[in-house]
Amino acid sequence: MKTHSQFINYVRRFGLVMVMMFSVVPARANPIAIPEKHLMPEISLAIGFAILLEVICIGWLLRRFRHPRCFIGWLIGMHLLTYPPFLALLWMLHDVRPALVVAIGEGLVVVFEGALIYLICRFVPPAKSGPAAPSIARCWLVSLIGNLCSAAAFPFLLAIFARFGHG
């Protein structure tokens, strides 16, 4: 039977392989059609704020459950594993309808992030003993809600940055 530390080592190795595999493809991916130079800082800020909103939403929804110390940091780090494959999927399926590809990609992100949240809450030592860790179903639901908040906020963030960026 595998011990806890062996499991963590496998997760770390898998994460390293995933980052190495998907580090080249997202560098050339551009899922949003934009003019060449002017909006790029705004797009980056909007993506960053959308991810931060998602992380805060997930942290707030799981506040009553057992989770590790620096849970928000763990959630932000989780996006280093999920965002590059999402961009890679968008890049690889660029010939398919964009809305369909984004929906498929977001669905996969929800499932993968929910599983990562579950693993983080279950296997990373908690900040304090107390309530039970969330179930996998709750983690998937929280991931879905967080991603919906992030996706809904993204167009508004783009509009805000476009409005004040050109003012």
C-alpha cells in the first residue's frame, strides 16, 4: 500500500511532466482575437483578475471545510497546471467553432480543477483539525461555480480595461 509521501511524490512528478509538456504550446496560443500590441497588457490583467476572482470564490465557498494552510496560494498554483492545457486545447482545436472549444475546455478544466481541489483538501496537511474535507462532488460543484464567476467576469473586465486604457 502506498504511503502519503509516496502519493505526494507521484503528484509532484505528474505536475512537473504536465508543466513541461504544455509549456511550449501555450506560448504560441492566442485564444482571443485582438489587435497586435495595444490590448495585450489589458488581456493579461483581465485573465489574472478573472483567475483571482475564481480563487476567491472557491476559497469562500469552501471556508467551512478542512483545507490546508495558504489555501488561496494552493488554488492559484493549481492554475499553473490547468491553464496551459486549456490554452493548448484552444490552440489545437482552432478550426472548430470557438464557442464549442471553449465550452469543452472549460468543462475539462472544471473536472480537473475539482479533482485537484479534492486532492489538495484531502492530502495536504490541514491548517487545523476540525471539519471534514469536502467531498469530490462538492469540489466539482465549487469548481463549476468558480469557473462560471470567472467566465462571467472576464468580458466585464475586458470592457473596463478597454474603457480606461484608451481614456
